[in-house]
Amino acid sequence: MQDQFDVDTLTREEAERRLVELAGILDRANKAYHQADAPEISDAEYDRLKRENAEIEARFPELKRRDSPSDQIGAAPAEGFQKIAHSVPMLSLGNAFDDTEVAEFDRSVRKYLGLSENEELDYTAEPKIDGLSLSLRYEAGRLVHAATRGDGSVGENVTANACTISDIPQTLTDAPDVLEVRGEVYMSHEDFAALNARQAADGGKTFANPRNAAAGSLRQLDPSVTAGRPLRFFAYAWGSVSQSLADTQIGAIGKLAALGFRTNPLTRLCTGPEDMLEHYRDIEARRATLGYDIDGVVYKVNDLSLQARLGFRSTTPRWAIAHKFPAELAWTRLEAIDIQVGRTGALSPVARLTPVTVGGVVVSNATLHNEDYIAGRDSNGQPIRDGKDIRVGDWVQVYRAGDVIPKVADVDLSKRPETAVPYAFPHICPECGSEAIREEGDAVRRCTGGLICPAQAVEKLKHFVSRAAFDIEGLGAKQVEQFFEDRWIREPADIFLLEERYGSGLQQLKNREGWGAKSAENLFSAIRQRRTIAFHRLLFGLGIRHLGEVAAKDLARAFGTWDGLADAADRAATEPAAIQGPSRETLAASPAWSEFLAIDGVGVTLTQSLVTALAQAHERESIDRLVALLTIEAPAARATGSPVAGKTVVFTGSLEKMTRAEAKARAEALGAKVAGSVSAKTDLVIAGPGAGSKAKKAEELGIEMIDEDSWLELIGDA
Ligand code: IVH
């Protein structure tokens, strides 16, 4: 399947926006899955979104968000259970989706360890159980507590519930003094069907799948409910141990089995990728007859001393990977193409489909991205889907890739109706009738109506209340639409006048459909709280094109206050030629423009967009009305950390105590930036034997240079 969001062609601004979107989608998905046990998106979609996020971050490392989904596992524990801090974090696994990615995993492990292709390197392969992970702590052979994964650092104390599971021994003989056993709680297909039948007969809640049933059953505040639910447990890993279990993964699993845990019978020792893939296919072939859900195969480096050397990335081990089974797809008929108008006027085509079930969810809409995508080419004019265009009446393949809008992956030309004609993308905004134009280099056609276009106005408001902007609880997209339609909120300032205008005795608001006295009071209080707002949130919330969250922070830090920024923009706007778009050099020569262009991460496109937006009387008056109602908080200074945090370092020559990859990972974990070449921006060069031109350059530039041992001492690894 093709990656629908073509990460390689995203601009920096698009990437930044997409990262904001992904953080929101993934956060909601995490909460739905981990806290409510009611997933909103399929695992395959979740994986794909996480991967898209990681790919964008790999291309634009500077855009990585502090709340990046890549650094998060699950969601913080729900209220109601006691919390337990994991002594060793409970991590997640990286994913591979095809054979080449498995081979790549092997290559990267070898590279990290400095092993050649011919050297022996064994892995274990075992089913990835689709349940929820649990950590069991035994002290002196007695089960002292059981904790769910939670956010990876802190989980929920479900000891009483775990004690009702017969696969979980409460005492162990011949166990290390401290032993944390980790594994998966799950429910068999048979038990799941029986439970749902019983629940239905009693008028209780039925579960969508065995995993939700297992999660819902384990996370019961009343253990007697859990006791009545048939849960099972496979052990596959461990946390703290006072004495090592074995030298190998396979040996450790054997030891857990000997201690009385159930371990998966399909766990095998494999000699390399070919062997692993053979076992993957074997497991895949047996999948339907196992009697419980699995969603892939997990490979782990067998030698535990190598596992220790490989260590971890922020949330995943380098020594293991999950090879997932393919996502679900479905074919259906494209009935119509509708056009939606977004915040910046972008016309987005949406496919209306004959409803079809994809991965257990009924799908009737899908995104078609833009006019090029429909025509069968990417943003560089290269053919996609072998150049096949998409027409109303076509038979199309869909998959779900977001919590809202699924995607169209392919079209079957053999089923194209004879009457089908190429889709003519509109040149007029369907919402306000203004001309819709496509600027050179832009994949998107945009309505030129600005705020007179109701679709743009309402989308701007939705953006304004979104998570990374004002994040007003109780005022989501749905409420904004409702208020907009009734003309209670037409621009951001109206939100802060809502209580004054319509709150009198809460009469008006609380009488509206969907609002009671309590929810109305909550909304007003949430709005009041946001009258004080961080400067960068305000900037981001304005919804100015190209002004993403990261740029908003950069601008906020550089200008410090709204007035400072607005004055600079006003000065820049008095140079009208500038807005027409001369070169960066000419603009940088202008004192007003250079105030913006000197900021790292702020370019000509963004500055033009910002200056133009603030110079438009309509828009500016609207912003001024808003700013007058707010208290804007100045940005905080950047945080510092280890002795090398924030430093740019370069490794050169050969290292003796570790591979280059290992050294780089360690440095990055400490907050350093590892560069490939020496420049004036380099703070420190670590030179080993054989260092050549880079060491010479460092000398010329007078950059501090140290050897490997001094480096290890500096970072406290000596
Ligand atoms: S090993 C440090 N092995 O998959 C990594 N995990 O996506 C420890 N899972 O949180 C995990 N079957 O809940 C491992 N055979 C298996 C697994 C498995 C299911 C789950 C586990 C983990 C998640 C990661």
C-alpha cells in the first residue's frame, strides 16, 4: 500500500501542521484505547500514523514536538486505581510492515554492534499477542503487586484483579529474590464469545473484540467482576530482577516456564532474517486456528548481553521489533466527490462511498487529498497509481488511516463504467462563490474569499479552540459550528464576550439544546481561564497560513510581546514592494524584515504571510479586538540539562569502546546534536585514532577537541 501522506514532498510548514494534527489524533487514540478501553481507530491505522509521525520527524528533526507521540507510550493511568511507578519502564515496540523492513532491522542491529554479515546473530520469534501488558512483581517468591503499562512509567495497580487469573502464580519457588515478570493478559475467542453472549442476555455491555474485553475485565475496580471473566496470561519479558534469569532470551523464557508461567508455544530460535520470515509465515498461516488474537510476530535479539549493549531509543528497544500483519483494505464504489473548504481556504475533495466495512468499521467517506491526487499524479507531477485517475462511479480501494477520514489507495480500471468522465476540479469556491486559485508550487487550490467565506471563518475558529492553540474545554468543533451558525461567535473575540452577552443568569446558553446550567458554567469558566494565554498559543491560534506551532514558539521567544511583534510587522508592511516577493537577500537588507528573517526557523514565506495577514484591515481589527480581551504571557527561557545538552558535537576517527551509532545515540540521549561535519557551529569534536580532515578543520577553527576516554568521562560513562 502506498503511503498517502507523501512525507518526502511535504514542505516544512505542512510538516509542522501535520505533526500538530498527528499529536492530537494519536493522543485521542491513546486515551480511547488505554483509558476508556474503547478504541476509536484500528491498530493498523494507529501504527501507520505513528510511523508517518516518525518519518516526518526524521526529515525535520527540528520540528519534533516536546509532546511528540514518538516519545509516548499509551496514556497516563485512569483515575480510580492506585498508581505504581515501574522500576524499569514498560516500553513499546518498533514496527516492521514487510520483509525488507525485517532485513533492515537485522542490518541496523549488526551495524550498531559492529557485526559483519557473516557473524552469527540469533533472534527469537514469537506471536505478538493482542491483549494488554501487565507487570507482576514478586519478592521472596510472593506476588506483591501487578501493574498495567499506563504511560510506560506509571501504571495502575490491579493486583487484586491479577490474583483472580489462574495463569498467574501467586507464589514461586526457586525464583530470584526480586523478579518482575511481564507479559500479556488476553481473552480466548471462545471465552470472548461466551462472555458477550452472557452480557447480552443480562442486558450488560458487550465488547467489540477480545482485547477490549480483556482490558475492560482487568481494569475493574471490583475484583469480583474480574474473577468472573476468563482471562489468560502469557509471560514474554521481565523488568527488575535481582539475579539474571539466563544468558539468552530463549533461556530466560525457558526459566519463566520452569517457574510456572505460561509461555507461548510458538516461540522459536531463529538464525537470521530468512529463518525469522519463515517462522512469521508459519505463524500467519496458523493465525486463524490459534483461538486467540495476535497481530504480528515479535523478533528479539537472543543474546542478553547484546540486548544490553543495544539498549533503547526513547520508547522502544533497539533489540526487538514487531512484524505486523498487513492492514485491512476494502473495495467499494465512489458515488460522488464533494469539496470541503478549510481554514486557509484550501479546497479539499472528499470521496462519498457506498458504505463498506474496513477493519470492523463502516466507512462511507474518504479523503482524496487534492486535484493532482485525483488526476493520478503527485506534487512533482510524477504518476501515482500508475497514473490512473479517479472518477465518480469508479471502484476504489479504501483503508482507514485517521480517526476521521479514511483514505483511497487504488482504483480498479477494469470496473470503470463507460459513462465515467475525468473529474473537473472546481475553480469557484462552493461555499462563497469567490474565485478559487492555485498558486505556483502549491498543490492546493484555495478560495480567495478570506473571512467573507463562511467555511474559512468557521474553520479558523475551530483551529483557534484546538488543543495546541486555546484548547478551551467544552468548546470543540461541534460547538463552534453551532455557535457560528447562530451568529453568537463569528470571530475569536466573540468567545471571550460570550458570557457577558449570553450568560446573563446563564438563561440563554443553558436553554440551548445540549446545554444545561452546569455545562454552561463549565464553559464560561474554561473560557475565563484562557483569558490568560501563552504568547505562542495566541500566535498559533490566529491560524495564519504557514504559521505552525514551532514557528509560533520561535516568534514568541524572539519578540517577547504582542506589541513588539505587531509593530515589527507594521514596519515591514510599509515596504510594499517587499510583500510582492523579492529575494531573501533584498528583504534581509530591510531592517524591518530582517527582524523576522534573523529568527532561526522563520523564512520569507512565513514572514510574507504574517505581514500580509496583519496588514489586512479586516483581519487586523479582528485580532486587535481579541488581543484587547487577553492577558498574554511572555515566553519562558529554554531549559538546560547535561554538560553536553544543546551542544553540537562531531565524532571523527575510529572509536574503540563503541560503534559510531552507539556513540551518536548516547550523545543525543543527553541532549547533544550530532553533526556529520565540522563548522563554526560545532562546539566539540571527539577524535579517535585516524582522525583526518575533520580534526584539522576543528583545529583551524579553534574548536575544542577531546579523545574518546575524555568524552566518556565528560558524560559520566567512564
Ligand atoms: S516484548 C521491551 N513480546 O506489544 C519490549 N511484547 O507494541 C517488551 N506484546 O507493550 C515487549 N506480545 O504489550 C513483547 N511477544 C511479545 C508481545 C508483546 C504482545 C505487546 C506488549 C507491548 C506491545 C508493544
